[in-house]
Amino acid sequence: MTVPDLNLISRTMSRGTATALTVVRVPRGQAPPNEDAIRAAIARDRERLHQPPEKYVCDFAVAGPYAISVDGQELDEYVVWER
């Protein structure tokens, strides 16, 4: 079995195969994240995926809120992704 040389594998995900997907959490009952907060979260995820910044404003979708509890904090969670 041959092990691939990881230095030859691209660290950038192809735009055709992946889009930014992230989670935004706010205190339970607080207003949902606004467009600026959503776009900032998408930009951070694109950076983590080693994707270049969008040249044009992208469309996005939001699902939620989903009630969750993390370390005793009651939160509303929104799933956000590029389209």
C-alpha cells in the first residue's frame, strides 16, 4: 500500500465541492443573528476551509433556531451556509 505524499495534496477545498457551513449561537430568546454577523461567520468558515474570500456577495441560508444547552448556558443555535 502506498501512502500519499501529503505535501502534494491541495489544502484548498474546491468551490464546486464545498461551501461554508457554520453555526451561530446566541443567548436563548435573543434576536437571531443579523446579516453582518452571518456574513462574518461565513467568512471565518471560508478561511478555515482555505477558500478565497468571495468576490461578490453570496446568498446564504439559515436554519433554526434550535434550542441547545452548553455548559449550563441556554442558547439558540442557527446553522448557516452559502448557496
